[in-house]
Amino acid sequence: MSSKLKLIKKEVTVKSPGTVANMVCGFDIMGFALESPGDIITLRAVEGNSSITISNLDHFNLPIDPYSNVMGVSLAAFHKALDREYQFEIISEKTIKPGSGLGSSAASAAGIVVAANALFGNPFSKEELISFAMEGEFLASGSRHADNLAPCIYGGVVLVRSHSPLDIIPLQSPTLYTTILHPQIEVRTSDSRSILKKNVLLKDAITQWGNVAGLVAGLLMEDYELISRSLHDVLIEPSRSILIPLFHEVKHAALDAGALGGGISGSGPSIFMLSKSEQSAKQVEVAMINMYSGTDIPFNTYVSRINPTGVIVIG
Amino acid sequence: MSSKLKLIKKEVTVKSPGTVANMVCGFDIMGFALESPGDIITLRAVEGNSSITISNLDHFNLPIDPYSNVMGVSLAAFHKALDREYQFEIISEKTIKPGSGLGSSAASAAGIVVAANALFGNPFSKEELISFAMEGEFLASGSRHADNLAPCIYGGVVLVRSHSPLDIIPLQSPTLYTTILHPQIEVRTSDSRSILKKNVLLKDAITQWGNVAGLVAGLLMEDYELISRSLHDVLIEPSRSILIPLFHEVKHAALDAGALGGGISGSGPSIFMLSKSEQSAKQVEVAMINMYSGTDIPFNTYVSRINPTGVIVIG
């Protein structure tokens, strides 16, 4: 395939969405895409000696050395699959804060490879794009996980049945809105990983996969009550929630306000809750804001429909 | 409700099917019903001082003392929910061998409570019937599990998301046939339980619930390839399969003959494989028979569609 690849555009701009990985019980295997926040990435290419230059229009101070940058590394993996050399220029404007638990590195990695693919007329499949972008995730977190990348590229709710070999299953779902509270504290993915126990009780694992099965069935059967009953995590949340001030209080306030359920977004510190409607998600937002206003921790909130499309080309 | 209960029939006969619990990756939470083998149970009742008499027409020598008999204990639990006393007479002809891993005790427990419910005009829900029948399962195995009872009573493929509170979700599935090989060796459920590790690696549990999620999605999306890719058990099969001579050889022969996947039925020793069609299931049967004929262990085989109805009243 690669011998037929050629540039069909000089410049592409994409919007790459934030994502919520884990979906409470579906640790490491499920995720969904958001309508906001999202990053804007422009990619330009011309034939010439291989190079990648990066400009950041945001204030996150991410590295511009391509070998130290998630976009750079992902684009380099894409570049390797080509048969000619190109000079790439990346202009990135992130709004998804790194370390928020909202798939910031995945948005960069997925966004750049979707943009690159569009420059060449989309020769690569979504699964191939994910394999390129996993190099960016590896740079960011030390593991080639796809539970943010897959929903970022496919949109909607996505099941990553297996990482090796990669097996991605987009799941139909009923209309769902999410409310996110992002406390502006730093939780390192490495800390969030190291707090997890390597061993778990079989009986707890059974409880967890009963809920995973219920969540998948609830989504596909469009059964909100079943989704709600299944949104419980007996394994990860008890450990990780101690890194997030007022986690349980915020969650309970959101449930009292009508949320179906929710938990930690990715490795945190963001907390997400699911609701049946936008109206409900906004009531949940009020409840979460009221609870967090009692702390001195700055925070953002987002209300978003589950984004059905993932990364989109906008220019 | 109980004050309105009265006998509307004097006698009911049911056919109660065998069931396959666990479905490979869905340990303790999934199961499906068979068309064969199945037990025939007749129940008669008249008002009078409480009593249960049991006659066995088969050769399994199960106890006829109602307090030591799965049907007796299940019927007694049903009886407690009534407001009058009855004399019950049970005539049972089992073909599902106890200890086969094909839900023999569940067929007895579920069959008798469905028969009793029919005598009174079906006042109790399926979930209530399962709660009565769980007393029989407790007598048989020391645990109130529902992963055989639920498919026996509901038919089809059933998810038991949670045992406490009981949460049963019937799952639509595409046409599936199963081929079962029952080696005539004894594997006690208690041995089969005790061989399991109480702790498992989190990473293995994640692999398992990825497959559980894939299996549920494959069933509901009618995606045979996804079902096939998901039928892997990294936690239970490696321990339990050592109790079943030639387990791996039989499984591989069945896969080579075209089966989608399969594994240990319940706690064994029966081995089940799933296929897309009856023709395929029969080819799988030949392969399994050829492999087991090399041993000196007597065995039975069954080819059966997944039974969509569960226990049925036949007279």
C-alpha cells in the first residue's frame, strides 16, 4: 500500500476530543468520547528531508522536541509507514489539560495521526492509526493502552476487548450525557497506577465482570436502569478515589441529583457522571459545583453529549 | 398475594433442561439452557397436612427424604410462601446425571418450582421462583448460585449480573448449537471449587472482563467472530482443566472441526463447544468422539440447540 501513498492536501486541521476511559467497571477496556473539551491541531506537509516541527498555541508548555512530544512520536510512527520523506509542521492548540484524566495525550496522539491520514487520502484503517498513536501513549504513560485512543478515533462508546492483538468494538448506546468535574490538582498516571493492587480477590473480580457484562448489555439493549445498576467499581475506585478530595461526596451529590452513575475518569482526578438527558446532566453539574465550592481547590466542569464521531477534520 | 393462592390443577408435568454455566469467560455470571438432556418431573398436590413424598423413576439413587433432596428443599421453600398446607407428591425421572457439570441439581430445583407455580396458576415471578430454587442449589453445593437456575427457568442465554440482590438479564443471541462431551468421571463441585485460587492477578482479571464484555457484545450484536474471539478463560480453565483427562486435546480437536469456542461446562467434567449450525455441531461431535475414543473412559455426547424456553409444562 505504502508505495501508492502521496499527499493529496498540504494542510489539514482536526478537532480531537477528550475521552473518558474505564467507564467505572470497565477498567482498561472501555471508554467514550466527549464533545468538549477538545484540541485543535493543524498539520502541514511537503516532500523533503524528514523533519517535524511543533508550535504550541496554548499555555501548557509541552515539549516541542518531536521525540519528547506525544504528537511528534505518533507522527513519526505514521511517517515510518510511508515510502517517501516529508517535512511536517504541527500547530497545536490544546484545551484538554494534561493530567486531567480526560485523555489529553490520546487527543494529541489520535488527532495528529488522523490529520496525517487525511493529508494522504486516508490510506490507513482506524486500527492502524491507533497502533501509530499508541507510540504517543507509550511516551506519555509508559504503556501502549488504547482505552482513550479508541473512543477518540472511533467516537461513541468503544470496547477494547484485547490490546494484543488489538480488538476494538464500537458499541451502540442510547443517548447519554456526561457531567465532568475536573479538580485542578495533579494526579500522576504513574502514582495512580502504583496505588493499584497487583492481586485482587476472585470474588471481587466476579462482581466486577458481572457489572462489565451488565454495562455492555445495558448499552446495547438501551436499558438505562441496567446501565445504572452496572456502574459500580469494587476494585479500582476504592484505591484511586483516595487521591481525589471529596470524591465520594461529589459522586453522591450527583447521584442524588439524578445521575445514572459515574466515577473516576481515566486515572483521575476528573470525576464523570452519566445522565439520560442534557437537562439532567446540567442538574448534576449544579450539584457537583455546589459540593466542590466548599473546597479551596479550583475546578472546571463540562457538560457534554457522548460524541458519536471522534476526531473530525474541520479544515 | 399468598392469601389468594389456590390450586387450579391437581397435577403438572414439566420438562426441565440441562444448562451450561460459566460460558468460558463468564464464570459465575452466565449460562445457557440445553434442549437435551432434560429431566421429567410430575408434581401432584392436594390440600392437607404438609408433606412431600418423592419417587425416583431413574437409577441415580438420589435421596427420597425431602429434606435431603434438592426438589424437596426447593418445594418446601415454595410451600412456605403459601398460606395453606398441601400434600405434595413428586415423581422424578432424571436423565441429567448428577455431577456431570450440566446443571443436574438446577434442573431438579427449577423444574419443581415451575411445576408448583403452574399448579397455582403461576402467581410467582421467575425471579421469585429462582429464590426458592436457590435453596435446592444450596443443599447440593453449599452456595446459593443462580448461573444454572436462571437459564433453566428463563431459557436462552442469561446473565446473572448480581446474586445479591438477584439481577437477571436474558440476552438475545444468534442461533447457536452446542456439542457436549460428558466423560463419566466424578468431579465433585467442592473439589472443583477448592482448586481455584482465591486471589488472581489484576491483569488477568482485566483480560477476563475484556472477554466477558466481548462475549456479551458478540451475542447481542449477533457477531459470531466476536463471540469466537471472546471465548477464552485465563483464570478458571487453567486450574480446573487438569481435573478433566484430555481436556485440551478435545477442545483443540473441536476447534479444528469448526467450533467457535468452548470450555468446561459448569464445574465439569463435561466439555461444551459452541457452533453456528447443527451441521457444524455434529462435525464437532465426531471430532470430540474420535479424540475421546482413545481413552478407556466411558462418555456421552449431546448435540443441542440453545433452548430458548427453559422449563416447560408438558402435561
